[in-house]
Amino acid sequence: MPGDQPSRARWFNEVVVSPTLAEAWQKPESIRLALLAAIAVNQLADYLFHCGAALPEGAKGSKLSDWRDAWGRQSKAVALVRDIADAGKHMTLDRKTAQIRDLSSARTEPAGWDNQTWDELIFDADDYVVVDMPDGTEVGMLRLVEDAHRFYEAMLT
């Protein structure tokens, strides 16, 4: 692992996060791989915080949780991936800002035009992982994870 702080964040992204996300896209029906990808992407926040990323706009303090809250306000995907990752690690969430409190709604669904998620998939997928939102809609978990990853990757350059 490289020694200087920014290089450590890039190293974590290149060696852990990006390959984990790529592996999940190879099996979009796997809840396990989707959750592992969410956890890996969520941990990029820790690396960015500890490696000296710029203070996020709207951060209300200097703790990691303050930065995560600010990033979550900037990107809905970041907020939801944080919820998914934390719920996966801790079973249930009591954080007041959590929109997804547990993973009881995570499931594999068949791909198709009728569920309006076809654009989220690689086209040869038969099934994919979804999670229910508080408003009753469902969202493809890997699309959220991919969007959060892009948000964090923009800070690595």
C-alpha cells in the first residue's frame, strides 16, 4: 500500500472497490455481491476523510459522520448506499437520517421491461438485485452503488 495519504485512497479504490463492483456486475442477481460492493464503495468515504479530501460543502462539523451526512445531501445514491452498507453490517439502523433501515426488502427480481429497470442492467442479465425505497418504489442496488462510486471517484483525481 502506498504511503502518502491521497495515494492510499486511490490504492483502496483500485485494489478493493473497483474490482468488487466489477465482480458484482458480472452476477447482478447476487445479493451477496451487491452488498459487498455497497460496503466497499461506502468505505471510500473513510479513505477520503482520512486522506485529506476537501471539506464537503455543508458539513456541520469535522467528524467523519458530519462529512458522510454532507456527501449524502449532495448525492442521494451516496446516502442510500451508506444505508444499505450500514444495514448490511449492523442488521438494522437507528440513525434518524436513514432512509433504508434494514435489508429485509433486498431481493432478486427478473429483468424485464415491465419493471422499468431495464436501463440499469447489463443486457444479458436474467435477474438483478433490488431494494425497496420508503416511498414504495424499488431501485436496482447496483445502479445506486455505481452512482455513489462515481461520486467518490471524482474526489480521487
